Amino acid sequence: SVPCEYALDPLNEVMLAYSMNDLEIPKEHGYPIRMVSPGMIAVRSCKWVNQLIISDVEADSAPQRRDYKVVTDNEIS
């Protein structure tokens, strides 16, 4: 779960990558497409993207809701 405001802010440089160093992304790094979310915990840079879901609520899976939370000074991300 990456908040839309974060993903759409050009300063955050969130992207869907289909190449790495001018070559297709290797399978172990997420071929054919990987989401890259700089500044967020690594689990938010999803490998093997096959679907994007735009929602008003966070994903309901345990890894997204509970397992991969990081507490910062101002928020939970």
C-alpha cells in the first residue's frame, strides 16, 4: 500500500520500471515490471507487478497492515 498522494508526487520519484541499466529487468528483480517506491520500506517496491488497485483503504493483507510497518516521528508508513 502506497498512498496515492505519495505515489503521484513527482518529488518522490515513484515509478513502474520495465528496464534496468537499459536492459529488461531480470526475473529475480521483478521482470516484467517492478514498482519502485524510493523513501518507503522495501516491501512497497513490489516485484512482479501484474495489477494495480486504486483504493481509499490500505490493502487488507497481514504484510501490508501489520508485518511491514515502520513507525517514524510523524506517522506510520
